Amino acid sequence: MAAKILANLIVMGSGILVRAVAQAYRKALQNASKNGVAQETIQNAARRGSKVMNEQEARQILGVTEKSTWDEISQRYDVLFERNAKSGSFYLQSKVHRAKECLEALHKDKGQGTS
């Protein structure tokens, strides 16, 4: 008998909690739309998603200078990419790859070519 009462209390309590959370969420959405927070959040997310690596950041990641040849950049990329593949840092490996792509595009634009 006590177990049945306890089970009913748990079911009723969880129902009340779910309704309260849903109501609070709806109210938060209403407040956000009134203040323009929702639109600002979407705009900020779009800006962050379209951020492109610049040349200085790419050179810093790969540890090369402006005078470095494409062969030096390529060798540095290979070393860093393999190191991060072994240590398991996918984030750093991705940054190294993006840095190479950035510098590769710059070298092609300058007519220096890549091998």
C-alpha cells in the first residue's frame, strides 16, 4: 500500500515538474523575442560559423614565416598533422589542416604554386 502511494506521488510530482519547466521555457522564449536576444544569438552564431582563418593565424599555427617556401610549409604541416593524429587531438589536427589550406590558397594566388 505504501509503495502504491509513493509511486503515485512520484508520478504526480514529475508531471508538475514537467509542466513548470515547459511554462518557464515558453516564458523565456517570449522574453527573448521581446528583447531581440534570439535574433542577436542567431546573428552571432552565423558570424562565428563563417570565420575564416587569416594568413597570420595560419603561419602562427604552422610555425612558419613569410619567407618560408612551400616545401617548408608542407613539411611542417606533415609533421604537425601526424603528431596530432597520434596524440588524438582532432581539434588541433583540424586547425593545422585549415592553416595549410589557407596558406595554399595564398601561394596559388601569388603564382608561387604548390607541389
